[in-house]
Amino acid sequence: MRLVSWQPDDLVRRLDDVVAVYGEAMGYRAELLEARRGYIATHVRRPGFRAVATLTTDGQLAGFGYGYTSGSGQWWHDQVRRALAEPERRRWLVDCFEVVELHVRPEAQGHGLGARQLRALLTMAAGATTLLSTPEADEQRSRAWRLYRRFGFVDILRDFRFPGDERAFAVLGRDLPLPSPPPR
């Protein structure tokens, strides 16, 4: 497996694969995936866009992640902003890189791909802070939650409901930049 940095055109070119990995990882219905396809295609034009992908030796997409500078007028940013008090808004949203998606195919999970993708994405990110949202889950059993905690993400909002999704989410954040990994 190899981790690569993607430009916006790379992600758009592999959009079918991206949507398939997203659907497998999140367990979403086909009709929701079609709506997400359109959102993902427009995200590549956002300021500060950064993306990574994990490819198998034969070029198949095993995982991907992307994000961009979070800003007023963006749906996710505005939903989170409304839920935060003014001091938290200033702390977390003024100079923020939003991790929009980070997924690994279920059969490829548990091998460190998500951690490598997250580290690469956050290393490329501009901003003083980073935020992401993830479905609420048992933190000890969820691979995603264990990953985010290992990376130092802390609770910003818990049991948060985004319009149009019946599930509860957590919004997690951490300061940037990441510390350098220890030498091997």
C-alpha cells in the first residue's frame, strides 16, 4: 500500500471509488451516496483543500481523506458555529482546518492506514486548529474514536445532531501543527 497526496483533479477523477469507499465505511444507503457525490465534487474547490489517498499495489483505492479551511457560509461550519458559545467560536473556528472525510475500506481497517492518512492530512493542513465530526460510539470499541484520541483530539460538542441525519455526532478538535513523530 502506498499513501499519496491528491490534487483536486485526482479526487474528482476517482470520485466513483471515493464514493464507494465512503459508502462502505459509513454504511450509507445508495440514495444518500448520490447526494454526497455532488457535495464531494464541490468540496475540491474550497480554500485550503488538501487530500490524501491510500492505494493498493494494483492501484485500487483502500482509503482517503480530505479537508479544507473551514469558513463562514459553509454548511458544516455554520452548524457547528451556531452550537458553540462565542469564546469557543473564537478558539476553534477562526483559523481552522476542517477534516471533512477520512475513511478506510472495512476490509483494510486495523492496519494503520487511517493513522497514516490522518497524519499526512494534518501535516499538510494550514490553520491553528482542526475540527472533525464523527458518529457517537463506544470510544473503546470504535477504531475511529481510538484513532482520534491517539491524535489528541478533544471534545468540542457531544451528542450533536446535524439536520438531516438521525444519528448523534461528536465534534472533536485539536491544535495544529501536529508534533513531529518520534524517530524510529
